[in-house]
Amino acid sequence: MQAPALRWQVPSGQAIAGFGVAGAAGILVLYPIFYLMQAALDVGDPDARPPTAYGLGNFEALPQYSEIMLNTLTVSLAATVMALLFGFVTAWILSRTNVPGRRTLEQLMAVPYYMTPLLGAFAWSLLGAPESGFVNQVWRALGGENALINLVTPFGIAWVMALFEGSVAFVMIGAVMKSMDPALEEASQVIGASRLRTMLRVTLPLVAPGVLGAAILVFAEMLGSFSAALVLGNPDRFYVVTTAMYQLVSQYPPRIPLAAAMGVSLFAVMFLMLFLYRRLIAGRSYVTISGKAFRPRVMDVGRLRWLLFAVCVFYVLLSVALPLMTLAFASVQKIAVAFPAASNWTLANYQTAFTMNAVRAALGNSLLLGVATASIGVVLMGLISWLIYRSRLPGSGFIEYLVMFPQAVPRLVFAFGMMWAWIVFPIPIYGTLWLLLIAYLTVFLPLGVRTISGVMLQIDKSLEECAQMCGAPWGYRIRTVTMPLLCPGLLAAWLLLFIASVRELGASILLMGPNAKVVTPTIVESWFATSAELTAAMALIQTLVIAIAMVVFLALTRRASMYAGE
Amino acid sequence: MPGSNRDKLTRRTLLGASVALASPIACLSARGAYAQAPAKTPTKVLDFLTYADVAKAEQEGAFVFYCHENEAGTAAIAEAFGKDFPKIKTSYVRAQTGALYNKISTERAAGRFDVDILQLSDLAPALDFQKKGGYEIYHSPEAGGYKPEHLSNPAGAFFWTGVTFGGLAYSTAKVKAEEAPKSWKDLLDPKWRNAMSCKISSSGLQFVQWYELRKLYGDEYWQAFAKQRPRGFDSRVQLFDRLAKGDDKVCALAEYAAYVLYKEKGAAIEFVAPEDGLPATPLLVGVVDKAPHPEVAKLFVDWAMSNRGQAFYQSNPHLIYGSLRTDAPPMPTGKRLSDFKLLTPTDYADYLGSRDKFTKDWNGMLGL
């Protein structure tokens, strides 16, 4: 007697949850985009809102800024090439060779992602500025002339971005390499090809779709990046679209519609890239899925493994250890120099950083937002992932495109749309932490959905179907089957969202309110208007807090899993 | 026109008003003439006078401050006020004047009124804000300590809480004293090409420098200056940070306040006051219309206008604003504003009208 009622309830609950989640995602994404487009087409009275006239005048003015567009494309391309090189080489070493300490190195390779590019940019500007850079000061002290390196250049921007995005490329390319049958490489070597020739002629073509996918994703990230260009580009009179936009809206009188048009044009390029990426990823999945079982094996590279070990260690040194040591060194000086006099040492920067109410409050807010974004995000994005990949609801393909939309829009651009959208929203959330929470949930939709759906796809659908056949309603299936299986993936997504929120800059810089400050924009503000040394202290404090939070989280999850095991 | 007879008459009238407001008795007699002036007697709080209801202000309990000043300076102002009134919780937003004005304008256009006090470093947006009715009119009992030209016209919208001014500065590690620039025109020497810094177009002081030197030397000066390929930065701290580290040899707009701060840190820098004068911009403070904490806002204006507030503004190392109070003591360096020849715009219509040209030219010069 109960079966028919059950059949009637199951699709209903599923549909309500599905449409509710899809509606929430739609509002989060499309509502700000509408305002962004409206601003880009505003050619009326600059003081009036909503616009008094619409037109394409702002887009027609863009050719005047073609040099900035070209700068953006050039530096993004250079950074992408370098990031891929770092990512490919390290991924090959750690997944295909018998390099010592592989597991530790693999974990260390992910650390640059946990640090902000902003921190890297500060550190490398302290190291590589032509006059004051520590490296150049040492160089001159050793008898060298002029500057050994100059990173306050477009190359410097690309270098810093590549170092930090290199770890993303590493993860993506490494995943492809691990799923590749090593028999192909072995066959190449058996017929007499050298290791290098095997890598170039066998490994590289096999991972090409993965590398291209990573290239497009990294390029899209580079197009929207802000902090490295701000720190290393502006002193060299070098602007990219994001820094130019920031400048245009900060000046008096502001040129907001022009900035919005710039952002929309960037968004068009990024959307094209994302479209290509999705096409490539779709194609790749057909190539790699194979019914043939294989055991991943690594090549014995002999003594070369120590050289390869040094390559990986050198990457970690450049992207993590050196920046942190540089900031630590600068943060205990009054005026940061390579050879400080005794009177130059001070702990005042830390004292100031800890006593500034804004910093303390910003750190607290960032942690609170990180926890809230990660916790709500995991539920929301988990449901979205389930909706896209597990439900049979109509329009789930469209939802997938919708939630990936923020990936195609630089966060700074998105923040303008969000600012205009939520400032007129009847519920007063503008200037509060709620707005930042909404902003984070929006801009991190692609990150969360991609992470969770990656795990979800590994779980056989038949397990859920089995529960359904046993009569379990939708909610019960989710709770007792899908969620426990997804747990490790959800925890990983939680951690990723937490870190991404705490280090977020692009969206936060425009949306902070007097009582809703977060730490990364506060660090940028400090760089703008306080001192490099205090900024270094603040950046280190932020990194330390993230590291502590991560350790606590990992300890808690480990303990929880131990109890679960018992 | 500020220089016209009509204007002078207005200023005298306003000076009279300010003096009258300082005295409770005179205030009552002047009530008819100045309908907006508070009718009640000012009360003495700490060591200054206020028309604000202090008990009510403490009940309001919060103070939202939008300020152009650097992070440390803004935080210090909010904290100093909060220290004097511990029952009032202070918070602030800091941004360059242009960005700050855009933010408050966007918020107000959307019907959001979250700000009590606005402090700007540029007359142009302050006058625009006044024109749009953005300020609450408040005649402080402390206004008598100021000349009428240092109050808004008409008075009550905002006042000049201080002046910041800039000259030239150079790195003594990179430049010998005899080779250092002495005048504004010395900046055009080819030896400073790619070795000079200035501020970006959102800076009020940079606009004043451009306006005043253009008046003195014509457009040709800035055209020649652009060929020197200077680098533009957001704040005075960035300029001096670079100068102190030798990244730039010369700073083309060196604020005296930042010079004092960096000199104290032991930086190898020197300040030069060109004979033709030093561009100066006022720091303008006013109560924002529809402020969420109106009594707190009034209390803050009185505090900031008073000798107590002015002493703080003038001596805090992150501020060092020259006080315009007629009875102000010298700055911590022992200098008074009157020791410097300051260049400030007098023809406001012309000054405001040239803003668009400045922004366009300056952005173009800096590669934007």
C-alpha cells in the first residue's frame, strides 16, 4: 500500500530540492551579471542610477586601451607557458619517475596554492626590485653592477603568477599522468628510445589533452588576476585590465561604465577559453576511459633521480620557502634592506599589526567567513553537483553551465556586478559580512562543484539505485548512501573552500564595509598606504593563521575518521 | 568667485557667524540671522565645546568614519576619538579620496546612509558632495577658531581639519645635495628620467600640484614632465618607501608629513621646499546628511575642530596635518604652516572645471 505514495513523494522532494538549488544558483550568478551588463551599456548621466541612456559607447572607447588589452594577453600567455612548464615537469617527475621522497614532495607541491599570489608578489618585489631588491643588493655588495634581476616588470608578474598557478597545473597534469598506462612508455624504451625521447614522443602526446585543458584553465585564471599585476606592474607603469579597471573606478570622477565594459570584454575572452576547455575535457574523457586494467608504475631513472629531486625542491623553495623567509626578514626591519644595521631591527611591525583593531577584526572575520563559506558551500555545491550528475531533472546541463559562469568572470569584475546588485537589494546586507558570504558562495561555485563532482563521478550510481530499489526515499538515500561515500571528497572541498575564502582578494576589495573587513584586502590597503614592512608582517600573520586552521582541521578530521573506524 | 567683493563680504559675515556661535550669549542674539545655528548653549566636554547631546551620542554608541587617510592614520583618528569617548564604538573605511567618494556616492544613490563623518583630501569632490546636499549643516561652537575661508561656503557643511602640503624630496644615498633639484623646473632635467615618482590621478594633492604649477609655468611644464616618465603611486607612504630604499632618486610630490615619518625611521632622504611655493590641499571634514549616529557625528566635528583634536591631527606621526586654527601650536618639527609658502587654488570654478583634463592627462602620462 505504501509503494505508490512513496513513488509520488520521491520525485516531488527531489524536484523541490533541485529547483530550489538551481534557483539559488541562478540568483547568485545572474543577478550581478545583469547589473554588470547594465553598467557596461550605460551612456547616460554618470550620476544617475539606473542609467538614463543605453548604448555601445563604452565598448567603442575600448580601442583606446588596446595597449592594456595587449599587456593582459601577453602577460597571461607568458605566465601560462611558464606555469605549464613547471606543472608538467614536476608532474612527470612525481608521477612517472622513482624520485626519492615522492609522497612528501607531492604534498609540498600543493602548498603554493594555500599561499596567496599577493604574498608571493610582495616577497618577489622585495627580492627582485632593481634597486632595493635584496638579490640585487647582495649582487652589488659582491662587486656586481646595476641589477642582476628585475622583477618589477611584465616578466616579474608572469613569473610570480606562474609560480603559484604552477601548482594548479601540477595537480591537473599529474592526475592525467597517473591515469595513463605506463606500458606505452615501457614499449617505447624497449624498442630503444631514450628517456627524453620517450617523454617527448610518448608521454607528452598522451597527456596533451590534459595539458591543454590545464593551459586554458590557467590562462583564464591569469586573465583575471589582480594582485601580482598591482604589486609588480604599477611601479613599472604597466597596467593589465584588472588593475586599469581598479584605477578607473578609484579616480575622481570615476569611469565606472568604461571599467564595466573592460570587464565584460575580458569576460568574453575568458568565456571563449572556458568553452574550449570544456570541449577539450569532454573529448579527453572518452580517450582515458578504458576497460583495460593497469597498475601505475614508475620509471627507474637511476642517478638522475637526485637531479629530478633537486628540481622539485627548487620549485618549492622558489614558491614557498624563499617568499616566506623574505617576508619574515623584511617584517622585522624599520626599512627593509638586505644588510640591516643594528638600529634597523624592530618588532614594532608585529606589535602594530596585532594592536590594529582593523587587522584583528579582519582576521576574525576572514576565519568566520571561511568556516561559513566552506560549511554552507559544501551543502549547496554538493546538492548542485548531485543535481547535475545524479538527478534526472530537466535542465541540469544548463545548471552546469550556469554554476561554471563565475569561472569565466574575473572576481574583481564580478564584484562590481555584486556591489550594484546587492546595494539595491531590499534586505540591507550591503556592507555586512552577509554580502561577503554571498559573494564567496558565488565566486567559488565552480571550485566547489568541480571538486565535489569529481568525487561524485567516482561513486557508482548503482549504489544509490540499489537503495532506491529497496524503497529508500530521496533524502534518506542522500543521507545514508551518497553522503557517507562522498565524505572524504566533501571534507577536501570544505578545506579548499575555506582556504580560498580566507585568501580571497578580488571580490572582497570592493565589498568590504566598515564593520565587515577581511584580511587580504586589508593587507593590500596596508601595502598601499602603510609600509612594506608592516605589510610583510600582516601577510605572514595571515599565512600562519591559515596554516594553524588547516592543521586543526586536519587533526579534527583525522580524529573523526579514527572514531568512525572504531 | 572667491576673490570677488561679494565673496569677501560673505566671508566676513561668516566669520562673524563663527565668532558669534562660539559665545552662547552672542549665539542667542545671532539666532535670527543664522536660523540653522543650534539654539541651545554649547556644553563643555573634556576641554572642548559641543552642541551635541553627549548622553544621546553615547546611547547611539557607534561612529562610522569614511576617510581618505592611510590605514594607520585613519585607525589612529578613530581610536583617539574612541579613547575620549569609550562608550562609542568606532569603525572606518579607508580609501583614496576618489575611490572613497565613489563609494559613498554609490551607496547614497542606492538609498544607503551608513556614514557619520566623511573626510576627504580634495576640494572637488567635497564641493560636489555639498552641491548634492550630502552634508548635514552643523555649526560647531569650535568654528570660531577658524578663518571663514577654512570653512565651507556657506559654513556648516565641512571645515578644513588641516592642510597637507608637498615639496620635493630626494634620496641622499643616490643624489648628492648639490645635484638635488631645488625648484619645480629642476625636475625637467633629463637626469631624472625614469628616476622620479609622483601620485596617481585619484590624489587631491596631485591635482592641486598640477593645477598650481600649470598656472605658474603653463601646459608646457607638464608636457615636458611627462617625457621624464615618472611612476605614479597611490599614497605618500609608497612614494617615501621607494625613496628611502633608493628605487626612485627623486619624489616629485613629497608630502611633508611623510617626510617627517620616514626621517624619524632613519631613511636617507632630504626635503626641499621650492621657492615658488608648495602645493597644499585641505583635509575636509563634515557631518554626512542622514548620518546613522547624528549626535556622535556632531561630537566628532567639535572634537576634531577643537585644540584637543587638532593637537592629535597635528602630532600623530601618520598624519602631521598643519592646523588652521588661529591659536594652533607649531607642528612637532617646530614649524608652523605660516613658515611655508603654500599654493592653494583660489578660483574654485576654474579649479573644479579643470579636473577632467587633469585626470585624462595624468592617466595618459602614467600609461593608463
